[in-house]
Amino acid sequence: MLYNIIYYLFKPLFILLFFFRVENRPKGELPERLILCSNHINLLDPLVLAVSTKRKVHFLAKKELFKKEWFAKILRSLGAIPVDRNAIDLKAIKASVSVLNENKYLGIFPEGTRVKEVKYENIKNGISYIALKANSDIQPVEIVGRYIPFSGLKLVYKDLIKIDNYKEMPKNDAYQQIALDVYKAIYDIV
């Protein structure tokens, strides 16, 4: 319920305040289970991803956000999953795979934090492991613009990354290739 309130409150607010729009959205239905994967430029980015689709998006969120009990309750009610960004967080990985196995959407910022400088080294392989484990395609998107009133903010859908294309590869090669392909897709690197 809280998620719906946020969706219907922020979508028109973003459209009016930031002239928010979505570009290149696929014409047909997106897969039932899907990882939405985006660059991360502002703390409002999860809201941008959430209002870009009618499906509820469960986000990985840094564990530090869950320190205050009242805020942790709000985040959990919104479907957020705490993750330790400084370690291999098996609990967060299991929770992510579980969300996808229930045919839901998972939102991930593969660099793990907001970034100003685009570097491949910033991309974490966790997205690759989760995608392969849950047999989930990845929908790369890019947030373009700034969160300045009336400046124009958009979310650009990129080509869907089909996880089936990586299943025959050795696991470690697949993890690296998926992460590289996500990075290239988000930032339009050829």
C-alpha cells in the first residue's frame, strides 16, 4: 500500500517538477521476472526506477540505511533488501534470488553507490551471480539529466540482456561478461 502511495505521489511530481519522461521503453511486455539495472547519480534514483514501471520494484539498499528501526520498517515495507556493500552478502543474494523466483522485479545499482566518474572497475559482479542463479534477464536503463527543477530528467531503456546467452560459458567468464555487458549497455559503450 505504501509503495502505491509513493508511486502515485511521485510520478506526477517528477513529471511536473523535472519534466521526467521515459524513452525507448520496449513495446511489448517485459519478462515476469526482471532485474532493472541502472546508473546511480542521486539518492532519488530508486524513485525514478519505481515510477517508470507499474510493477513493484524491490531494491537492494545499503545496510547503513537500516540502522534506524523506524526507517528500516519503512524500507522493508517498500520491499527493500539490505546489502553489505563491502562483503559478499549471501543473505542479500538469497533474498534477491527469492524475489526473482517469485516473478517480481529487482532494482540494482551495479556500482553499489552513487558515482561521478564512470569506470568499469566500479561494477560489481553480484548482479551476474543473481541473474544466473535466478535465471533472470537484465533490463539496463540509464538515468540522464539532473535533479534540477524544469531541467529535463529521463530514464532511457537499453536493449534487454538475455541471461540464456551466458549459460554455456564457464561461470567466472559469464560473471565477468554479464557485468561488462551491463556496464556497456548502461553507458552506451561499444
